[in-house]
Amino acid sequence: MSSKKNKFSKKDKLFMEIALDLARSREGLTGTNPSVGCVIVKNNNIISIGQTSYNGRPHAEFNAIKNCNTKLDGAKMYVTLEPCSHHGVTPPCTNEIIKSKISDVVYAIEDTDKRVRKKSFKILKSHKINVSIGLLKDKVKKFYNPYFFNRKNKIPFITGKIAISKNKLIYSKFKTKITNQYSDKFTHLLRYKNDSIITSSKTVNIDDPKLNCRIKGFEKFSPVRIILDKNLSLNKNTYIFKSANKKNTIIFYNKANNTIVSMFKKKKIKLIKTKLKNSKYLDLKQIIKKLYSLGFRNTLVEGGDLLTTNLLKDKIFNEFYLFKSQKKLPTNSYFVKFNGLKVLNKNYPLRQNLNSSYGKDTITFYNKSHV
């Protein structure tokens, strides 16, 4: 029997929890495809697992079936998202499931992709495979919010992050370090989970950041650097410029003389000419749409006061992390204050304190309804 109203056992829930953990571990690393987790069970024992591959292919179900070294007839598959049923770059996962002789398929939620939605149920049922839907539905749906947002709006899911001192500064000339080592690790985790990271040339010129993931073993998952640089004023002595190449750096600009453009092109940096908004700033909404067309789905913004505050005002962030240190930074030299706190609290009323494991730093997570 199969029904959307099935009552699931504790073991069913455990197997789907494992599938969800597998999906979470690839979050942000599967290109334009959603990260999916899959568990195959026989006689109440796990016999294989699978995840969506890095960059999106092969899919989790295909990997779980191919990873298994025992016969799958009579086995039960748990998968976080409705298996694909359309021919794309790879054959449909429903074909692999049917060929494997798996007898039961349980998936948490239906796909939002029109090529797949509700079709897999009919295809699998027509081959006498029992199908159940809805196990851990709410929990899994929350995980796929960014994917659903991508599909609906055709733009990346945008996460913002900024660190401020006790006296609300984000920079002071003689003491640039604000947060502690625990907050730093959390920042690198955010970079790991996003395929791109936006900042401005002004921030790069002041801070000389690396914008990479420095968690041991995950350095290769550093996001692509997206630099907003209206007149190509990026300092040539910064780490970003020196380490830039066509794969790791994209610069959006509006106008620059041919000599400067040639210098950037010699570095093989991807340059994208962009219109201005109100004849003053690069058009951020157009830039975000362009990032989606380039294949980016999860974008982190680590900007300065102006960029961050403007994005907050326009409610472009889907999520936002405010790191607050107990340190006071000196104000007797050049310093930069964060002016976006009021608009952050106004436009992002849903918040959660994440300070339990971060020493004296406070990390506040803000979000909004985005699907």
C-alpha cells in the first residue's frame, strides 16, 4: 500500500534523518542541482547510502544504487526529495530505481521542478513500486527553502554577514581584528556552504581579505569571489588581485580606461560590465540575476557598511548573521561604523541568538519569509 497519509515508524524516521544529514553535508556544493541524501535499507539494515555528487551529478539515488554490493530486490529507499523522472544530462533516477528492483520508495517532499513534480509517483507506481510521501516533511522542506527560492525567483539565495565591535564599529585602523576564533570558524563554514561570495573593492582595499574557506580539508570548496568595483579601482597589491584567475574571481564594473581593463584581463579575471542605479552605484539586483544565470545558487555577502546597509534596505538578504564582539575598537583614528542595525531589526524581525558556543562573541541569526 502507498499513501501520502502513511504513518511512519521510528526506524523510518531514523533512516530519513540519516538521508537528511547526507544532504546537509553537501549543501552549497552541488551546483545548480539540489543536494539530496539517499539511504537504502533491507531487512531493517542500511545496505547503501548516496549523496548528490559535487557539482550536481550523478544524483544521490544513482550513487546509492551503484554503491551497493548486494542485490536490491525487495529493498526500501529513503530519499529527501522526489527522484527525478526526466531525461537531462543524466538518465532519470526513476529508471535506475525500477531496474534495481527496489520494492519501496519513501521521499519527504515533492520537487518544485515542473519536469519532475508528481510525475515520479505515477511512474514508480506503474511499475508496482510502493511509494510513500511526507516523512519528516516540515524538517526537510525547511532544508530545501534555498532551492525552492532559487527555482521560484531565478536568483541566488543570499546570506549576509557582518562583524561589529561593542561600540558598533566594523573597522578601526590600528585594530582590525574584531571577533574570536570560534566566530572565525563559523565564518569559514558559511564560506564553505556558499558557492560565491560578494564584497566591494573598497572593502578589499581596506581589509585585504582572502575570502576563502580555511577549514582544514575544505580549502578547495572556497567560494568564487565576486568583487563590485565600479571603476576597477581594486588595489593590485591585495591578495584578491594577486591570486585572481578566471575560475575564482569575477569583477562587476561600470567604466574604466582601456589600459586598466587590459591589465585586469591579463590576469584572466572575468570582467562584467554593469549598469549603474541612480547614476551612482552598480545595480545590485541586476548583478544578482546575472549570478544566477552564471550558475550560482548560494551567495554570501561580506561587505562593508554601505553595501550591507543598502542590501538590508532593499530586503535582498534571505538570511543574515550579525557577529558582535565584546571588544571596543579605538575611535581616535580612521574608523568605520555600521549604520545598518536599525534597518536590520526593522526588516528582519525573525531572529535567533546563536551565542552558546562562541565564547564572549554573540552571533544573532536573522531571517525572513522567503518562499
